[in-house]
Amino acid sequence: MGACNVERVHNVHGIPKWEEEGKMDGAGMSLQMESPAKAGEKKGISGSTIKIVAIVAMLIDHIAAVVLTRQIMAEGYADAIMGGQSSLTSWMAENGSLFMINTVMRAIGRLGFPIFCFLLVEGFGRSRNIRKYALRLGLFALISEIPFDLALTGRWWYTGYQNVYFTLLLGLLALCGYGFFVKYEKREGMDCTEVEIDEFCKELPRYKRPKEIIFHEIPRNATGKIEKPKLRKMYGADQLVAQENRG
């Protein structure tokens, strides 16, 4: 088996590219390898794409609810239902295409709400200020209510149901309540002392034993997850991480 040489070359744009060349049994062989930066790129659907899908689904649903549903009612759908099976069959024969289009559009629109719920949970876990997040949701809920009622009922205010922003706001408040109780939950049998920890560490190799044992409240976000950047900053470990990244 011949020797294998690895060299670094650059393409016409000046971007480094790895090329591995070698020989085996006298035959030439050339292999192309991905650059480290390109290999580390994440693949998948971005958050912006998911938002666009949810918005388009909601738009399709609202067009069907505001335009097509009113047209169906104007064509006498309610009277056909009250008239019995024969009356409904006759109405469907004349307006079946309109009814089917409305049904399909409303079915597509059903995708919007689960996606918005998913984005709400993601925003709750990543937001640095939950209070501002909730205030924005509440503000949009109030702004959207009058246009929502006018579009669906023709009234300025209708108490029968409200726009989806109110539902999402209630979901966010429920997540905040859950995160509060999880954050301050105290489990039985989880207390320990420095002596107990030290005794346990004596079973470990010397290089694995901690030099110092510190008892301190761990910073957590609203969901109860440990905020590692704050934890590193508390004990100066962020400087070590920065040095390691520069190296």
C-alpha cells in the first residue's frame, strides 16, 4: 500500500478545501473531503420557514372562514339542513364544489395553531424577558380582537370567542406557572453535606476529585433549565472557554 499525502489547497474564491490523494497498488485515487466549517453546518427547517408555513396556513383558514363560509350561508346552507336529507342532497348537488373547497381550506388552516403553539414554547424557552414576551402577546391580542370580530361576526365586539392570541397568552402564562413551581421544587432525600460529597469523591481517582466544593443557588431560566453562561460567569470559567476557543 502506497503512502497517503494530505495537503490543503484553496479554490478560486480563496476558501480552503481539503484534498486527500494517495496511491494503492499502483492505481491513482483521489478523495474530496468537506471543509470543517461546512461539515458543522446544521441542516433542517429554520424557525423563519416554520413561521411562514404557520402564517400561510392561518391565512388560508381565515379566507375560507370569512369569504367562503359566508358565501355558503348565503346560498341557503342553513335552510337546506333544516329541510331534511332530500333538501340537503339537492343543495350539495348545486354547491358541492364550493363546500368541498371550503372544507379543504379549513383543514389546511388547522395546521396553523399547533405550529404556533410549538413556536410559543420555543420562544418561552429562549426569551430573555418573559414579561415583555407576554406583554407583546397581550397587545397583539387586543389590537386583533376588533378586526377579528368584524370579519367573522360583523360586530365590533363578540364575547362568544376571541382571537387565537388570547389562547396563546393563556398558554404562555400556564408555562410560566409550571416553570415557577419546577424551579422551586424541593425533592426529598436530595440534601447532602460537604463531608458526604468528600467521602464519595475519595472513591474516584485523584485527578477527578474536586479541589473545592461550593454550595450556591444555580441560575435557572423560567423553564427551570440551568443557564450555563451565567454559571460560567459567576466563577470566571467564561474566560477559560474564551481562551480555549481562541486556541
